[in-house]
Amino acid sequence: MNLPKKGIGESHGKIILLGEHSVVYGEPSIAIPFPAAKVTTTVTESNHNTRIDCDFYHGLLDDMPELLESLKETIRVCLTKLNQLNTPLHIEIDSHIPAERGMGSSAAVSVATTRALFNYFDQPLDKAELLKIVDISEKIAHGNPSGLDALMTSSPKPCYFIKGQDFQLLDMNLDSYLVVGDTGVTGQTKEAVESIASQLTQKNSEIVKKKISQLGELAKTGRFYLENNKGIELGKNMTAVHQLLSELDVSSPELNNLVQTALTNHALGAKLTGGGRGGCMIALAETPEIASTISQALLDAGAKKTWIYEMRGN
């Protein structure tokens, strides 16, 4: 087999607009790709054992720490499927997606790495196979993943997603700007998911079920607002979602502070995005000028980084 000198795989981040946590229980979610933050994996030949170089680890594949078990499993599954488990490789991962912030970092790394390995061995990789491989690693990273991260970090289009059903591409029609703010605090997705699952076993489970249902309804109407240029209404949905997620105990003081800061600075709406208990928040702005004002206010309020994203760009 004549192998290419290197294999390249790319992916991008994702933002959940509506539907966090409730998506695990069969409710819809709306997510958008976030190409402002990317991952590139490069695979080349190695003379000895397979070596990994990324932000969190530089060393042999076999010696990778438990923290990176999901990435290690991605590589193992890919090489097994490719019948190349004993082929020594050098795998370099360049990620510009902050880890554990609700932006799909682990899935994006898995997507890029899977694509790079299949590219290196010049083997075809269809979407179904890619998502299947990434889902295996995401179960290690998040316990009970919805599949949304895997889908969005590998797709160029926003989608309306219900677990267990085919995704629906969205017709984006919104003259608004999304401001993303990073609290700088590591998100706790797995713990937040487990917390809600635990609440559903307690005496007040009916109240929790109602909140999950309300989150689903807000995602359903949010889709209409997104597709029909109704930024004011979408913003109200976003703020309502944040309130419900706060009541479900998956927000944090840092997130609440940035959400309130955005609202004080004329955001149409604001909420946490992703698993919560840290990570990022998002705010909707009517104009680029307001978006810039919100961005600066978030930085002044403690955000470690912000991004401005033109919704119409999708």
C-alpha cells in the first residue's frame, strides 16, 4: 500500500443554542457549528511506538493518562477497524477549542483524529461510521451522551436534533449576533447530567419532569423564531431556558454573573451553553455594535475570552 506522507483531519466547535440536558430525555435541541474554534489532527509515520502530542499530553499512546481515555479509545477503535493496531504513528493534535467548556472539545478532537487516521491509511469514512466511532469515545467522556456534540463538530450546518431520530438541517434566518463568553471555569457535564438523573428519582421528580418538558417546548418554539428572523422572541426563550437550567442546579455563580451582565448591556437574551456548572454562556445581540458592547462588558465582568458570531453567516 502506498501511504500518503501524512493524514489530516479537521473539525470545529459547537454551540448549543437551546435544549441542554433535556435533549438526553428525548426533547429537541438546537445546535450550531462554531467554526471560529477548530481542531486539526496530523498523522505521520513513527519509527517506534505510537506517540501523541497535544495540549495536555506528550508521550506514548500506551502511557496516556486516564484524563485522555476517550481520545485513547478513539485511536484504538480506529486502528482496530483499519487493521493497523500495531502500526507505529505520530499523532499531533492542534486544538483551539477550550476544553470542558461546553463547546464540544472532546468530540471535536475525536472527529478530527478519526478523519486523520482514515485519511492517513487512505480509507473511506462515511458519516455513519464516523459518528459511531465518536459515540464510543463520548460515552467514556460524558457517560450518557446525546450524540449532539459528535454530530455538530463534524457538520457544517446547524441542526434540530432529537435523540434517536434523524437530524434536521435548519434554515437559518436571523439578523442577530451571538456573543460567546468563557467563564474560564471547567464545566462539569458528567456531574450535571448525573445530578438531573438523580433528581428524577426523588420525591419532586414530577417538578423536574415538567421543567425538562418546558425546556423542550422552548426549543421547539425557538426553532420557529430562528427560521423566521424573530430575534426578540428567541432571546426571551434563551433567558427562560437559563432560568430553568438554574433551577435544575446546572448553572454556576460565574455563569449567572455573565448572563446578568449581558442582559444589563441590552442582550436580547442570554443563557449558559453546554453541560453547565462552568464553561461558556451565550448572549444574543441585535446589532454588531451591541454585540461588541456586550463582549467588552463580559470581559470586564471576568470572562476569560469572548467570541462574536454572526448568525446570518450560517
